[in-house]
Amino acid sequence: MMLRPHHWALTLAIALGATTAQATDPAPLQAVESVNLTRYLGRWYQIAHYPNKFQAQCVSDTTADYRLLPHGRIEVINRCTTATGATDEAVGEARLAQPRWLGIPVGKVVSTAKLQVRFAPAVLGWVPGVWAPYWVVQLAPDYRYAVVSEPSREYLWILSRTPTLAPPDRAAINSALQQQGFDLARLQEDPHTARP
């Protein structure tokens, strides 16, 4: 079958569109080189995030507390204030990411900056998909702020050791996020009414 001139134009437009789309796709997301998990423990204040269904009830004062557990995993407690003024709390667990088969480790730890977190009951910890990726993609040298996401960039959290973030830090974070292929327009700011 011979293409008519307008078919050539359509074919060229489709091909150029595909090339443009591929050229604008960001490179695979990279985590920071490493995280000193002992320094990472403690309280973090959520400064901004990509909206998601499991935090939809939160309107302010969102925090995450990390505590080392006896078996080497990390307890995660997320808290926030809801529209009614109630405190919502979710308790989970984080572990270092490593290849697993039926929940059993079968390879080396990938990186201390790549963790997995679950909020489902421990008895379901072996079920595929229960553990979600938790990658630290930005981290201040003194651990005053961190940015967390995952390979698909569907989720994003900006965290700080204090309820507010200094404007130069936020500018540096935003600049790096753009370079990492994140859409800053999707960020939702998280107010904090309480002080540490």
C-alpha cells in the first residue's frame, strides 16, 4: 500500500512525537550513595509531598519517627493531624532492600539509601508487594533535610529535622528535584502548627 502525502505527514508527526516523548523521559532515578542509618533515626517533619490516598486525611503536623528495633529493622511511626483535630497514626517497619525469594533474603543489600517499608501486619511481610521501595534521593550532609521517593517517581516526600525549611535549602531541593525529573507543580505543602 502506498502512503498518500497526508499519511506521510501523519506518520512523520507520530514518529517525531514518539522521539520527543522519549527524549523528555527522565533518566532512571538514583538514590544517594549511602545513608548512615543511625544518623537518619529520630523525628522528621514532612514539609511537602505528592498527594496520595493513604495521607488524604492529613491536614497538618505530619511527622515520621524512626527507631532502631532489636533485630536490626527500623520502626516507622507516621503521625498527622486530621481535619477534625484528631491525630492519625500509622506504624510500620523498614528494612534494607535486598533481593528476596518468598520473603527470604537471597542476595546482598543493595544500598543503605534504598530501603523497603511496610505498614501491613508483620504476618503479611512475606506477601509480594507488601514492602514498598523507600529511596533517599537527596540528603543534606548534616542530615538536616532529606527527600524520599521511589523508582517510578509516583511518590515524593520532602522531610526536615525542623518544622520549617530554610529558603536556601528549599531552593536547592527544588532545583535538584527538577534535575531528577520531578514535577514541582504536584507538590503539596504541609503546614506545622506545633513546634518541637
